[in-house]
Amino acid sequence: MSILKSSFIVLVALFLFINPVLAQDKKEMPEPIIITSNTLINDSKAKTATFEGNVVAKRGEVTLYANKMIVYYEDEQKGGNIKMIEAIGNVKLVKADRVITSHKATYLPEPEERVIFTGEPRATEGKNLVTGEKITYFMKDDRSLVEKSKVYLKEKKTGK
């Protein structure tokens, strides 16, 4: 792992932990988001970090894959927290047996931690499939909102 890549992983972890510590609120501290990729370009002036090539972002049980991810973060004076992450190209979110794929996804931590999938999104869980124009996955509630949905359900065989 390159020095730059490992430095940014530490930086992302710090961003996620600084604000709750400074605010001293009693909320549970979130798990860090660990992002790995072939290359990383950090632009301190624009407050962005661009990851390209075999990008994998992992937080707890959830893993997000993409060709490219752009992390937008706050100024350090405002806590340095992540404002948004855009995932572009061959996007895939995996959590247990649930898989959501699309051309693009946007992770928004506030007000409700969610990922919005656009560009032919498809969600599978087991043998069931849901497609739509846009899929919004609410991470804390483990629920989804599908706009213009089409559902393909595979019935389980019964013992009759």
C-alpha cells in the first residue's frame, strides 16, 4: 500500500471521528469508511479526494465498489466530515445477500444516511430482483425506496 493511500485512509478515519469527539455528544461513534484504490488525487483547495481504479469503500457490513469515487469533505474548521461520496462506473453495493448495482451512486450521510443509485439500478436479494429508475437505500433503517419499480419474485417451492 502506498504512503499516499495509507495516509488518506488515516485521514478519512480522522474526519469521521474528529467531529463527534469535539461535539462531545453521547451518540455512538460511527465506524470508519475505509477506501482503497489504484490511485488517489487529493485536492485540499476543492476539498475533494478522487479515487480511481478498483475502488472499494467498506464500512462495517457494507461494501461499495466502483471504477471511480469522489469524496467531498468539509473544511477542517467545520469538523472535516464527509459531505458526500459519488461512485461512478460499475457501482455495486453488497450487504449480506443483498446486492444493488447501477452506473452511479451518491452516498449522503445527512440527514438520513443513504445511498442513491441511478443509471439502471438493480437490487437483488436471494433470487428476487427489483429494478427502477432510482433506488434509495437507507442504511441505518436497512430499507429501500424504489421509484418506477418493477419486481421479479421467485416463489419458494413448498413441500406439497
